[in-house]
Amino acid sequence: MNTTLMGHLIGLRYKLMWAKTRSRNGRIALFFTGYILLILVGALLGAGGIGAGIGAVKLGKTGMVAKAVLTSVYGGALMWTLLLGFGMNAVFSETELRRYPMAARDRRLVTFFIGMVDPFWLLILLVDLGLVVGLFLMSDTSLGLGLAAVLLLLASNYALARAVGMYIDRLSVTKAGSTILMLLVMAVAILPQLALTASKRNPAVLAPIMEVLRFTPPFAAADAIATRGASAWQGLIAIACWLALFLAAAGWLEKHPYRQRTAQAKAIGWNSPYERVGAWFGPANGVLVGNWLRFYTRNQRFRALYLLSLPLAAFLTYNLARKGGAVDWFLGAMGAFPVLGYMGTSRFAVNQFGYTGGGFRRFFLLPADPGACLRTSSYASLLLGAGMLPIGLIAWIALAPGGSDPRKTVMLAGSAVTGLFLFNGLGIWSTLFGPRKGNYASAMGNDLSLAGNVVVFTCMLGGLFVPMVFEKWAPALISPGNWWVVLPPLAIALTFYFVSLNLAAPLVNRRRERLMAVVEGKD
């Protein structure tokens, strides 16, 4: 193994991160600020791991706490990696790596290690190391076995994330892929909650679950960290076996990509459902609205997120509704309902041209003003987002306690529509001033710009927590008796959206060179 060359490539990877950050955002200080914050957060998380280890020894439940902490970190790292793509994007392609004097095995190792030195995985390592250090300081656990177990666990976690990510990409190109992905995400989100509720009612149901979990990598690592002798070595061997299995699965998926069958070309029709719906917006916008509707609905990630938005809203409602021993379903729904309006279209609404590639030039060849492409894309996003709101309201009326109260229904509708117009209004500006080239065929990962991420996370967190703040400091604002209070925010959101649309449309022509350079990958 050429460790010198591998170290050179890892250093080159961070130089590329520096260059990419500087060119994308124009703020060199952002890179330093982010890494300083990363170090602080890492120190905090590491201290948290040490605290968990010390607390476990004091409680006399070393093994149980270690298993709980490692399982939570392991599962959380897997989910966030799949959702946001930490360390999953290929920094160097196979063609680029072949320019270096390395064997095929070394190239695979470089690809693996370059992804694993992503700052996100360093945070995961700090938490696990904190647990090991805490147990070592307060008990007679072996520091060497603990370090070996943590490193093997981190490698298996990353290998599993790569294998699952490849399988999701493979699954997403099939016709039933989005539906299967939706069911998998629902199972991962809902089953732990159901298991926790069932275990509180009947602790005996935990026995078979624990019997199965003891063979998983986090439980094996906990045995290696918290015990001595044969059981510790058995834990290490178990993690190494899992790591080999995950690496073999990732290697097989990489060598056997899914080959989609070529569909027979069909004649272009001008009377399809897309064009009929687009005709609602008049002859000046109808054809382009139909084009954008087709552009949205043919995307696998849009289908998955769109179908997932309703169960996700239900999941958020359930979690936000629980306050101590009471359950306030209406408060939870007020925070979760806006998700229905923009979750499915969130990837495109904040970066409308980023997935068109070279096709963006065609908008300037049409017999229409250049701003029409921005305007019609936003209309399509609004239309698709609004289509999920009646389904959510019907589910609320039919299933929620007190859902038949018309005042609550009006407030929920007002909250959802306000979030829909506010999000799409902000998305117009992030499209123009924060574009980024995206991969239309990608089914996972975070390929939004800084501006797009700020819009998505700000709207989501704001929608979730603003009702809770009102409930604490101004409960009258979310009382069904004052249902009319949703009207002023709705009017403000509508005004903001249409003013933004009118102001931004003329800017498309002025910024077209910059937009072309970004979406075509030249900048």
C-alpha cells in the first residue's frame, strides 16, 4: 500500500474543498468559520461521550449505556449520511485515479478513506472515542481494545452507508423504486417509535429484540469496549466480519450497476395531462408550466419525497404533539402541516435551473420573455405542493381527535398555504443568487447550494418551532377561537411571493451568463 501517495490524495481533497468553498460562496472566511465551529461541536460531542461513559459506570450499567449510545450514533450517522450525502460523493473518479501509480486495490482504498475523512465522520469518531475514554477513566476497561473497536465500528458504519447508498441509487432508477423507498423510510421512522411504546407497556417484548440486536455491530463494539477476555475479542471479530460483509456488498454493487432497459421513443403530444393542467395559467405560460410539471414528476427523488411528505407530516405531528404527559395534536399539526406544501418540491424550488444542464439555454430561444422560465417553474412547484394539502386536511378531519372542528381546519390550511408561498418566494431568490449544478438522476445526497440549504432548513425549523413558541408566550395566537389570526401571515406570504416573482423575472436575462456557467458546470 502506497501510504505516501494516499496521504497526498487526502491532502489534495481538502485543497479542493477550499477551492470549491471559495468559488461557490465568495467568502473565504466561511470555510474557517465552519471548521472552527466543527472543532467546537466535536469537542462538545466528545465531552458528551465521556460524560455518558462516566455516568454508565456510576449507574452500574456500563454495557447497557454503551450499547444504547453506540447504536444511536451508528443509526444516526447512517440516516444523516443517506439524507445529506456526507462523504458519499466521489472526489476522484476512476479515470483520474488511474493517472497515479496505484494498483486497483489501492484505488479502492483511496476512495474509501477519502470519503471517511469527511469532517462529519470525524465527529462520529469523537463521540465514540469519548465513550471509550469515559469508561477507561472510571473502570478497568481496556483502552486498546476500545480504540480498536471504535475504529472498526466507524469503518463498518461508513461501509454500510456506502453499500446502502449504492443500493438506493440502484433502486431509484426502477419504476417501483420511489414507492419502495417511501415504505423503507416510513418503516425506519415509525417502527422505533412503535417498539418504544410497546416496550413501555410490556417490557417482555424487549427480550427477543435484544436477542437479535446483540449480533449487530454497535452491540458487538459495546461488548469489546465494556468487557474483557473472550467476550471482548468475540466482539472485535464480529465487527470485523460485518465490515468485510459491507465492503463485499459495496464492491459487488459497484461492479454490477443496474442497466435500465431502453424505452421506446414516443411521439410528442400536445394534449397530455401536463399541457391540460398548464393551460390553466393561460397561453403565455401553459406550455412551459406543462414542461416543468413533466420535469418534476419524472424525477425519482421528487416522487419519493412527494409521497413521503404525508407520512412525514404525520410523524412530525405525533412527535411535536407530545408535551410531558399531555398530547396536543393541534399544536403538532400546526408545525408539521407546512411540510406538506414544500417537502416534495424542495429540491427544485430553491434551485430551479440547477438540474437543467445545457437545456437551460433553450429557454432563451423561445418566443417568450426570459423570465417566463422562472415564473412557470415556480407555478409548477406551487401547483404540485398545493395538491398534497387537501389530502392532509382530509386525513386530519378523519383521523385526528377533534379534527372535525372547522376552525382548526381553517388554521391548518392557512398555516400550510402560508408556508407554501413563503418557501417558494424565498426559493425564487435562492435560484437566482445561489444556484448550483445538481444531478437530476441522483436519488440521495444534498446537492443544494448554501442559499438553498438555508432556505430549506430555515423554513422547516421555523415552521416546526414557531407554533411552540407562540404556545408558550402568546397562546391566543394559535387558539382555534382566534382562527382569523392566520389571515395576516397568509396575506403577507402571498404579497411576498408575487412581489418576488415580479421583481425577479427581469433579473433572469441579466444573470443568464452567470446562471449558464453554474448549471453547465463551468463555474
